[in-house]
Amino acid sequence: MSARVLDGQALADRMQRDIKPEVAAFATRHGRPPGLAIVLVGDDPASHVYVNHKVKAGTEAGFRVDLERMPATASLDDVLGLVQKLNASAAHDGILVQSPLPKAMGAGAEQKVFDTIAVEKDVDGFSAESVGLLVQKRPKLVACTPSGVIELLDREKIPIAGRHAVVVGRSDIVGKPMAMLLLHRDATVTIAHSRTPDLAAVCRTADILVAAVGKAGLIQRDFVKPGAVVIDVGVNRVTDAAVVGGLYPESHPRQRVFKSKGALLVGDVHPEVADVAGALTPVPGGVGPLTITMLMMNTLSAARARVGV
Amino acid sequence: MSARVLDGQALADRMQRDIKPEVAAFATRHGRPPGLAIVLVGDDPASHVYVNHKVKAGTEAGFRVDLERMPATASLDDVLGLVQKLNASAAHDGILVQSPLPKAMGAGAEQKVFDTIAVEKDVDGFSAESVGLLVQKRPKLVACTPSGVIELLDREKIPIAGRHAVVVGRSDIVGKPMAMLLLHRDATVTIAHSRTPDLAAVCRTADILVAAVGKAGLIQRDFVKPGAVVIDVGVNRVTDAAVVGGLYPESHPRQRVFKSKGALLVGDVHPEVADVAGALTPVPGGVGPLTITMLMMNTLSAARARVGV
């Protein structure tokens, strides 16, 4: 048996295509496209890659996307000042500050910036107020990765109500909001984490298992109840041949990819889980692409809410 | 075997006594006592009882407690105006608006009022921002009932880290914040609710079982793993003799209480659970008294934070 593949890339492509006429209709009706401002501070190479993806996806869908770059030497006050300007900007419906901010800004800087984004424009959903509204089941804008997972489950007609969902990982950006979204859809929800004893046994109780830890291949065959739906949120860049060898046999095509590139993107779920799961998101091509799509959906929602639709 | 009784009333009494010199020291140092404003709108008899308890406990501990009463005919704007005045008041460190507000104010009125309370004075912890800060593990002021449960577990030296906690009930004021507090103390946490199939089986996986549903005697003997810690947050006023009969045999002293008063306060946990649980909070005299004590603790914390201690 091999698990049904939940093709997040295909869904993301379809949603990206479907959103275009809606963005265009907004622009026609309101004399401007919905607008997204992306703040990028410093020179983190991975951040540049992520931001470029977001700019490209947004621009292609017809959004106005403004990339606001600041040097790594910018102060926290500079960033807060920019966010406040964008809060007041008529042209911008969504504001996203790319994480991480330069370390020199201090430990609490990032969350302080997130909290400064107006709740109506907080398309990443990372501010305290956005999180509180989600928990109280009156969400405005919800973190993109967990809402992408819900979108995928819905489109794949996977029932949530009455199921037992286990979320492995308790981060603010995935684990905790994911748990809340599943709870509000009437799942019984367990949040497990690095301090959970016998993680395998806890995971085996799941009808829907969401792995969001950031540990390559953590979720193995014996963590999964036969037929369960497994959602792999992990994106781990592996450069160790031994780790890749533990995931894929020598003959596997991904070994060739690894050997030619010297690195491989893998999920938190071991490939052998496909033998027992009922359905499974691949990495890459599963949850990842939906995150950007949900950012676009959030920006369009924010724009509509601002003009009172 | 009979479960150890977790005497919340005794702990609350001890904490109420211990807080007195701290309140007095604050008053001496800052030239005023820590101040709590309680807003009571309308004539709900149960609300009057609760508010009187809070006024009495606060006053006895040395707080300034101002009861701000408004008629049932007050408008939402009147209440919001009062809250804004209290937000700006130098004498008030904590603000509590007694729930429920009169129905005539509309469905969203209560939460709108809660959200208007300054986060630094939100001693009930019900605003979106307070909730978000809790979820993100940087709490300012946390809802009193769940934080009272944590206090009780700590004082009774019941370990939380690495245990499996099951919270039954997903309310904004108990279930969800309770789950977050247990999670942040490194429990593996399951949130179950009315839509959970086979609730008994889910509850039996708990090392720590928190019942916060509001259904008399819901948690029965077979819901509890032998030796588990059971926390009963339910407070149900039962007037049906059949229900009381299902909880207590005819010969039980509480039957006499019921017969003389025509009503009985009972928890969500069936008394027979005492035969299997390792420890159990009674109702009344368990979690309830701690709620008011935590309100006092929150008010003192708020006062200290405001003066920069």
C-alpha cells in the first residue's frame, strides 16, 4: 500500500490561478490593486529567496507588491517607523516583515515589530492580538502555514470534526495556531513536542498527524496509525550523506538529487511512512507552496475588509 | 483507596493571608494601595454574589476595591466610556467587568468591553491581546481560574512536565488558557470537548485530567486512569433530585444539604472518581476559591508592573 499524495503544489497553482480574476475585479472596482508591503532587513540569503518567491507570486496574481529593503545596520526604531508608515498607507492592505531580523536588534525586536503591525494588515498573523483573536475563534488574519493545511484538508475532503489530531511541535507560527484551527473545526487535539515521552505512541493515536518540528525524518513508520492522514510541515535542508542515507536507499532518485546538489530538502516525516499512511503531503511540494498562496488570500481578505466588503 | 483531596480552600486562605503584608508594603512604599475596579452592569443575582465575594476578599487583603455599578439600561458606549476612564485612572491597577453584560447590549458587547481594557490592567486576562501574549509564552496577566489550577498543582508538588494532561472543555476563560499553561510547563496536552468521540477513552490517557465543561458528574470512574490527578473546574447548581441521586447515595451527608436547600453545587467529576484518582479537587472548596485569590495576585502584579517593580 502507498499513501495518497496530497499535492499541495497543484492546489497552490490552482488557487494562484483562481485568485487572479478576483484581484483584477478588486482593482477595477476600487481603482487600485490590493497592496502588500514586504519589509526585508539585512542580507540573510534564505530570506532573500523567500521574499523573492513572495514578490513573484504576488505580482503574478495582480497584487501591488512593494519590497521595502533596509540595511542590516538599520535600528529597531527605523523598522518600527517604517511599519507605522505602512500602517497608515492607503495603498497597502497587508504588511509582512520577513523573519529573522538582524540579531543585533536584540531578542525581543522581532515580536515588537510584529506587534506594531496593525491587526487589519497583519497578513502573517504573528501579533499578539491576531493570535488572541484566533484563539477566541474570531480570527481576522491567520498564520499562513496552518491555514494552508486546513485549506488542503478541506479541498481533499478530509474530515476534521470528530477526528483525533496530533500536532507535533508547539511553535508560535505553526504548532499552536494549527492546534487552534483544528480544535475550532471540532477535532480532538493533542499538542506533542520535544518533551513528550514516547512520542511514537502519542502520534499513533492520530487520525490526522501534523509534524512541525524541523527534524528530518523524525516521524517514522511506527509513529503512524495505518490509514492516518500525515501532514509534513517540516522543511529541513540536509547536507549529511548519512542522514540522506537513512531516508532514501542508494537507488532512490532523490539520492541523485542530493549527490548533484550536495543538499536535499526533506520533511519531518520519514519516506517509509508512505507505506502505512492513508494520505501524505510530500516535501517539497506539499504544505510549502500553500504558505505563499495563503499569504495572497490573506492580502486579498485584508483589502476587502479595509474597503468594507 | 480514596484520592488525596487537593484543598483549594485551604491554599486560597493561606495565599489570602500571605498577600496582606505584600499589599501593605506596596501601600507604604507607593503612598496608595493597589487598586481594583469592578464594573457591574445590571441586576443579575449570581453576578451580585460573585462581585460581593471579590469586593470582600480584596478589601480584606488591603486592596482598594471600587465597585462601579451601572443600571441594566446602560448602553455599550456607557460601559466602554467607563472602562476608558478606568484605563486612565492612576488609582486603579486592575479592571474587571463582571460577566454577563445585559443581553440587550448585543452579542459582541462583552468581548468588545474586554478588548477595551488596557492590557496592563486586564486582571481577568480576557482581551485578545492578553490571550495572544499568553499563547506566545510572554504573558502579562492570565485568566484566574486556569492560573489557580497551576498554582494548586505547584503547591501540591504535582509534576507537570512530561505528563499527559487532558483538558475537557475548550472555553475561552478556562479550557484554552488552561491548555496553554500546561503546554508551557512541558505537559503533552490534549483538548477534548463535546464533539470528542469516546471521551472516556481519551480521558483515561490523562496523568492530569482537568474537567471544565459544566456538566454535573460527567467524568465518571471509568474516565480516570488509576492514580491520575483530577482537577474539577465545574461548578454546577443542581436542583433535580434524580441528578443528585445519581451522584450521592441517600445516606450521604450532601443529600441532607440538598434536601434542606433544594439545590446543590456539584462539579463535573462524579464523586465515585475519588475511588480511582490519586488526587482530586473537591467542589465546592477546590478550584473555586483560588479563582478569587488569583484575581488578587493579578491585581498586585499589575500594580507592581505599573510602578516598575
